[in-house]
Amino acid sequence: MKRCSGKTSANQESSFSVFMGSKSVDNSLPRFSQSSGLQRQSLISQWPEPALDNSQIPSATEASPRIRHILSVDVEDYFQVEAFANEVPRRAWGIWPSRVVENTRKFLNLFERHDVKGTFFFLGWVADRFPNLVREVQAQGHELACHSYWHRRVCTLPPAEFREDLRISKDAIEQAAGVPVYGYRAPSWSITKDSLWALDILAEEGFRYDSSIYPIHHDLYGVPDAPRFSYVYQCRNGRELTEIPPPTVRIAGFNFPAAGGGYFRIFPFLFTEWVFKTFEQRYRKPVVTYFHPWEVDPEQPRIPAGLKSSFRHYTTLGLSKRASVYCCKNICFSPLV
């Protein structure tokens, strides 16, 4: 699959606050604009990090406030992922056996047992068909956020189509739960350098924060020179949006993805433990973890697909359950807002 080109016209310590009601954006967050923040002058190049080694990480016994990491779930079904976009057309979603309710409840039960709260980024399609699941998530004290309606990569859409998808997905979630939605995460981290116009539209449509820009190199997504930690993005329309990137560690001058989705399953678990230790003791920043309900469901129906897509989706399915249990037992968590 080709990488998006999307050609169209168009420091926080232990937690961060996003403008909501009477709350305001944490002024300690760095600020960037499309012209100055996510172009050639990157935060990384301005403040380079040395290569990590264990001797650089302070002892865990040093007295310091404990980091509250971020727990998030992208609520989508196994047949709705980008890996199977060619094999399962969206018009056929309704005929596939859904497993999203049962799998999402696995996370709800786990989070309840360990008394942790998170942010659930709902696909609008799921919210429309399973509004009781949306209400169940909200009733248990978790934050609701938006993951688009049709799970289409933003960088493949014209702005008008993106806006329409955004509106119907936000409405589906809000109608189901009766609470406003302020957060957004693009399918497949698909807000790239060529689709930064989407941030302007998000702000115009009432969103207060976004978690869509992955500061890595990848064949489908990524803005490798984007800031690695939360910052306030200055939109071209004069509005502001807090951007909350997924976690990366910087090793030998490169950003490596960590502690989320397939990276929980593909990388050795010792790497995940090291990542949390690095964020807590070296970066002093929260890890923005993310899971998908289908990742804790090794019995899901198999969909024939190419080698790369099958590897990304099916490799060690079920290990995300181990990762989520580990996180809930050992990590201090909170939702995005």
C-alpha cells in the first residue's frame, strides 16, 4: 500500500490539561504552528538527545512524583482495520460477525478490577450500531473520544469529506452517550505533513485535542520531525489544538515507536518495560499507551490478506492482554482529559 501524499489545497510533567469548559491549556506546553513547528525545523533537531543507555537512567528510588501515564483504547472491530481495507469493503461491514462489544468489555472489566480510567476513541460506525456500549464506557467513568466514522486515512480525503466524516462520527458518539466529545485520533495515525489542514478543521468543529501525529518513519504514516511530547498547535485559523503524540524512544538519532498496538505484540516485552522506565526516570513524561479490542481476541475470524498485513494484524494476537494486565497492575494511569 502506498504512503499517503494527501495533496489538497489546503512540557508537561506528570499530566496535561486540555481546555474544556473552565479549564485551560497548560501554558507549560510548547507551542508550534504549521509554518514553524512541523516543517523543517524540528523539536528534535533543536534539542537533540544522546543515545540511551542504562547508565543514564537514574535510580527508581530517587524521590520524585510518580508519572501518571495515559491509557487509551481505539474502539474498532477486527475487520475494520487498515490492513484489511482492500479485503473487506466498508459496504460489507454490516455482514461480518461483530466482536467489538465483547472485546471492549474485556478492557472494561480489566480496568474496573484495577480501578484505572482511560480514553476510548470510538469509531462512529460502532457507536451507531452499539450505542449501549458507548453508554457503558461512559457510565464507568472513562472519557469518550472520536476515531472517525469510516476508518479512512485522513491523508487520503479531501477536506470537505474529512469534515463530514468528523461531524457524523462525533454526533454518533454524543447522541449515544449524551456527553460532548472533545478528542480525536485519526485512523492509522494518518494526519501527516500533507494533511495538517485537518488540525484546522478539528479546531473549527469544537475539538480541543488531537492524538494523530506519530513522530516516526513508517510506510503508511508519520511525521518524523514532529515534537515527541505534548504541545499546543497554533492553527492557521487562529485557533489552538493540543497535540498528544503516541510514545517514542530516541535511540542513535532515530525515533522508535513503543508501548502501543502492534508494538506491544511485536517487540519483546522487556522492551516495553524498559520504555516505561525510560519515560518515568529519564524523560519524566507520560506514555500514551493505546490498545485495540481485537488485539485481545486470538479467536477472531481470519481474513486472507497479504503477508505484510497479516503480520501486522495477527502476530502474537493475545499478547496485548498480557501488556494491558501488566500496565494496569504496575503503571499509574489516567485518561487523556
